[in-house]
Amino acid sequence: MTALTTILAGMVDGTWAKVNLNTFPDAWPPIADRTTAGSPSSVIGAWSSFEWDSLRQQLMLFGGGHGNYAGNEVYLWNGGTQLWSLGTLPSRVVGVTLSNQQQVFMPVDFAAPPSMHSYDTNNYLPACDRFLVLGGPAYNASFGPVKADGVTKTGPFLWNPALADPTKVGGTDGSGYQSFRLGSNSWQNLDQHSLTFTFSWWFGERQLDIQDGTSAGAVEGGLDIVYFTGSANSSQFLARRTVDPAVPANNSMRIVGKITDGMPGAYGASSYCASRKLFVGLTTDLTKPIVVFDCSLPPPPTNAAYYPHNFANLSKYPTFPAGLAGYAAAGVNGLDYDPTTDSWFVWNGYGDVWQVKAPASGVITDPWTITQATVGANLTVKPTALNTYGGGVRGKFKFAAGPDCMLALDANADVWVYRQPGYTGGVGAPPPPPPSITVTVAPTSATVIAGSAQSFSATVNGSSNQAVIWSVNGIAGGNSTVGTVSAAGLYVAPAAVPNPAAVTVRATAAANGTSYGEASVTISAAAPPPPPPPQGLAIEVTEADGSAHVYHGVLSVRAVQQ
């Protein structure tokens, strides 16, 4: 990409430049396609966030909700053309009546998300090329998406930017009140809103609510992972989600630990550094402005009765020089990690920017450094103050891979680039992500007699490397209890039927070590031998009178010649 890199080349470190060539209203849906509740102008101030699509070099914006705006359209800003455009039209909405008779508004088909506050919970997933929307309160509601029954929570949602169409909605129904605007099917409802888990033996089950909080992700092991904060019965937790729309078995969500030592500010901002495995968030405590979670530590067992880390050693507040003038740690600020300078940058919405560096030792308890990189009061060119409008910065300050700068939205929905200290020049758009690797196993199920064999085949899609690693119940090659499987996929059942009698044969792609396909095998006892022939009867038939004579012995029929 040349447009932004050319602009950045003419700037000096620590300065801002406005880069959009049209205005946000230029991209609004036609009036006939809009909902009647609110205005698209509310999207910017409605606690909303954007994400940077590194493949297409574009900004993706989604938000609204609560008491602001009912439209669920997606907006795009292209870094090459520097123009705002519309990605989808807003869906038609219907009233959903809750048990308390309150009426909230949701999309007709529930395939697309309702308009929602998005805080800092939007994420671009480069491995699967999707835009993930975790979201917050929906329009006219204090909670996230619910199904037609008005009770069952749903989401989160994935949007496919390859299916963007400004003439269609992202779901399956029509736009606004134009029923003929059939959808592009660019939205996918994962329908995995909450995670039920056991926290402690005396508190029992908890349900993690992911509507509020912060999130940040990366690609690990060829898959998109997202860390996010959430609440369960007034307690705060950090959780980890893996997202793979191509292989449902790869979609998982688990608790990393309970947060007892600090928490990112409510509805604030966070980031994730994959190289250091650190989840970093802003707090509302000026004495402890930034909290750091070490995600390299092993998580507790799934549904453990007790979470031993309890974040006592998992989260730390970096120490900064006392009395740092002008630093505002409020959760309304923006924060993101810049891998080109190995720094976190914080923007307060006025023009002030701070640079945060982790200790060179790699020990998170060692001193961190924070310096004010830019003093907004010294600038004549800077964004229009965002903290005075709606919900603050939150998720509207991101690192843009390609131009390798920090990108921001201000109160007027103008797009700004910030040339951070240490800027080395953009490298241009990164190459497209490798295709997702999937594995299919055939047959997918079989019944095998104990001691007998069944041949399986595996096909690796998305890679030229067709090699797979076979296992039985997670044991490479299997064993005598669950059966063995050869490198060629030949499964030999154990001599005795195991308990349980069903086992799983898995083929894992050697290309990434994570993608796999499975077959379910039921092991049955050997069939009993057939009964011996009866000692039976002998029958003699004589032609003379047709009479039959029965003798003890082998069954036979004899015709006696006249």
C-alpha cells in the first residue's frame, strides 16, 4: 500500500495526520434502507470499536446498540483509496418481548447480530479471514443478543469481509424495511455466547458472560485465538477462545483463571503480545494504570473444582515513575501493541500519546517504562477530542499492519494516522494468510469386532503436506487397551472389548500439528460360533403308501424305489 506509507514518510515521529478523503455520512445507508431508531452518526460515540483488516488494508467498524442506534450495518474505510464505504445494509428488526414485558429489537433471522455496543471486543482474525464481534448491550436492551424467546443468549458473530455487499444485508433477510434486499449471508452466528464452568466446590457452576469487557487476539498454531475478560456472578475472569469456522471441532472456549489482582477498566481497552504471551489492559486506577496477565502459565484443568493460579502470580501491575504528569489511566483510553517497536501505545482521545515498554529482562515483575511520546497541547494538527463524546476511545485506536502505524477514529469519524516514535516505515500489505488446514477421515464411523481390523484414510485439505499422525483416544499409535493404529491408518481392535466400548481414531495434520479429523469406532464382542447341526431326524418315504419313517440320527430323506 502506498497512500498511507507516503503520508507517513512525510511526517515526523510523534505527530498526527488526517487521512480520510470523504466523510463518514457519505457511507451511510440510503434512508429507505435504514431503521427508524436513531442515526448512524451515533455509531462513533456509542462505545464502539473498529478492527484493521490486514489482508485488504481496510478499517472495519461495527457498533451502535443500547439507546444509540438500531442499525447493524458494517462500515469500511480503505487505506488505499482513503474512502469510507458501506460493507452491508442494516437488517430488518423485530420486537422481542421479554418476561418483564420489555420489548427489545433483534434481527428478523438471528443469523446476523443486532446493533450492539462493541467496546474493545471486535477482532480481525487473520488465519480464517473473519471479523469477530463479541459485542455488548443490544439496541433498547442492557444485555447482548437473545433469540426469539427473549431469554436464550446467542452469538458471538463472524463477518466475512470477502462477502461484503453494500446492496444487501449481512444476514439472510432484507434491509431496514426493504424486504427485497435479500442478505449476502456474510454473517455467521457461532451460537457459543456463554461458557458454563465449575469454579469451586462451594460455589458450583458459573456462566461466563462475554458481553462486556475487553479482548485481543493473535494467531497461534495456525489458528486464531482471542483472549477476553468477562464476568460470572460478579467475579472477573480471563478466558481464551479458539475460532475456526471451517472445522467446528477446533472452536473451543475455556477459563484461563480468576482475576483477583487487578482488572482492565470496565469496557476499556486491552491488547495481546503473542511473542511475550502477555495480555495487557488499562485500568481506572491512576496508581496502577496498566495490568499485565502472563498467558504463558499453564491454565487450570477444564472445569477444575478450584483455579489454583487465582491470578496471584498471573497478573501484575507494572511500576512507573511517580507523578507522571498528564497520564490519564481511565478505562476510556485506547491501547494497542505495536510489534515493530515492541511497544504499547496509549491514546487519551485528545492528542496525547504514551509509550509503554516491557522490561528487557522478560520478567514482568521487573520495572516497566512509560514515557509521554506526544503532548497534544503542543500540536496544531490532532484528532477532535474523543473523550468528550460518548464512550471515549476504547477500541478506536489500533496498530495497522502494512503501513505499520497507529490508526485512530476521532469524534467526527475522521481517520487519523499516528507516526509513533521509532517508526521504521511501512512494509506494505502482508501476504494473504495461508489457507485453513482441515482433515477428513473416512469412514467417519465403524463397528469392529474385538481383535479385528478396520482401514481408515485421511485427506489433508489446504496443504500439500498430506502426512498425518494417527492416534486412538489421544494416544499416538494407540495401545493394547483401546486398539492400535498404524502409520497407514489400519486400526486393530483390542482382544477384549474396552469400557467404554467406543474409541476415537484421530488423524492430525503434520503440517501444523493442530488440525485433525476423527472417526468413531464401536468395538463389539466376537460373534458366537454357529450351533452344531442337530443330531436330528431321519425320514424314510416309501413310494408305495407315502408313509414316512422317522429314525434317530442324521436328518435324511430317502425315497425307496418300487
